[in-house]
Amino acid sequence: MSWGSWQAFWAMGGYGLYVWGSVGVVFALIGLEVLGLVARRRGALRAVAQARQLKEAGNASRARVAARASQGAP
């Protein structure tokens, strides 16, 4: 298509509201998808950090139990 002016470009032959409304909806949905991905990534990183802390805490308590056992304490 060839438009003679910017006004004709924005009007899109009388379908401008439909065309630009659709473009706006697409960009809004892409933005929501990006926000959702960021939120899921943060949640996954938080879960990994929590699992790492639990594992380290478990290793520390096992070390304390082993130290007590080697000293003969109940």
C-alpha cells in the first residue's frame, strides 16, 4: 500500500481504529508476557536459593550430630 500522507497512513483506508487497536492489544499482551516471565524467573531463583539454604542447614546439623557422636555425647 502507498499512502499520500501521514494522516492517510494512520487512517489505514478507514480501518485505522481496528488496525491500531489490534497493534496496541498485541503490544500489551507481549508486555504482560514479559512481566510474567520476569515474575516466574524471580520465583524460580528464590526457590533455588531457599533449597540451597535448606541443604546447607541440613549439612550443618549433620556435622553437629557427627561431632557429638565422635565425642561420645548422646
